[in-house]
Amino acid sequence: MSEEKLTPRERRQKQAEDFTRKVGTKELRRIKGKTHKDETVWFGLGMIGVVGWSVAIPTLIGTAIGLWIDRGWPSRFSWTLMLLILGVSLGCLNAWYWVKKARETIIKD
């Protein structure tokens, strides 16, 4: 039924139902949050650290291998730059995987 065809009483009733549903959803989220005591601020900072390291490690490895190749076999292409970009790309894919996995866990709960 469209909003214009509702009587004032039906409109108030619909608003009350929407409000009740929103309050119920927030209350469920609050109760669920209380059951997850281990997920504190430190847990969140740890997740940020995991995402950061999952980007940093492949980047550093790619850069180190590129420097080693450039020192051993000089060429007109910079292997350091190419492997740096590859490392950042792989790191971002890795971070995306971890964030997706954490999100799926939150949604599943």
C-alpha cells in the first residue's frame, strides 16, 4: 500500500512498527556485542596490524628480490620497481582476503 493512501492511524501504526523493529535490531546487536568480550579495542588494533603486515611483507619481499636481481643482472628495466608493484598488489589482495574473511565471520554470527 502506498504512503499517500494510508489513513493517519495506519501511518502512525506503521511508524510504530518500524520503530519497534529498529529498536529490536539494535538491542540484539547490543546483546551480541556483550557476548563477544574478547573483541575489544585491542582486538580491532590487532586486525589492523594483520591487514598492515599482510601488505607490508609481500611489498618488502618483492623489493628485496628486485634489488637482488638489479645488482646481479643489470638491465634497462627496473626489477625493483616491477616487483615492488607486484608485492603491493599481492599484499592488497591478501589484505582484501583477510577483511572479507573477518566480515563473513561477523555476518555469520
